[in-house]
Amino acid sequence: MTTPTHLHTVEPTALLPQIEWRLRMAAAQRGIWTGTELRRLLAERAGLELSAASVSALFTKQPSQVKLSTLAALCAALDCTPGDLLAVGEPAAPPPSTTSSPPPSRQQSAPRHRSLPPL
């Protein structure tokens, strides 16, 4: 068996949009202030049983990923849309370039003539 001699890397071709998790705001607008209340609503309205730790993490942190079934359950429990839970903004500006630009070209001046010392 041969092993690959190189790894395929994926270069980002475009900047990703900034996504803000707004569950806490959406819940507060509906009078839901604690993870315990949200957990109860998820079970009652959407039939989703999540651990207290999972609900707390969703309620207090920006998740790196959310299952679509969980997103649908949150929407059903809070009677909202995914747009109420996720705010998509403009991509972040790329970091400043670390490469330096070439120095400006110098124009060559006419050669200078040295004067000779007196004899």
C-alpha cells in the first residue's frame, strides 16, 4: 500500500459571512429568560429532550454548529423563524497584508565628475 506524498489543501476563495447566534435575544423577546424554561418548551412544543448542559450551552454561547433538527425544534418552541435565531452579516475584512511593497524605483542620475586636485 502506498501513502500519499502530499495532502490536498483547500484555499479559501471567499470570505465567510459573520453569523451571530441570537437565541438568547429571541427567547427574551418571548418572555423566556432561563435555560430551564427553554428546555421545558423544547420538550412540550417540539418533542425534543435536550440535557440541561446542552440547552445551557445553546443559550449562553455561540455554537460552531447546530443540527437542522435542533434549529427546527428551537423555532417551533419559540414560534419563530431561523432568521430570528441567526443574523448574517458582512464578511470580516481580510487582515492587512504582511508582504511589503517593492521600494519605489530610483531614477538614475547622470554620473558625477570628480574634480581633480590642482597640480
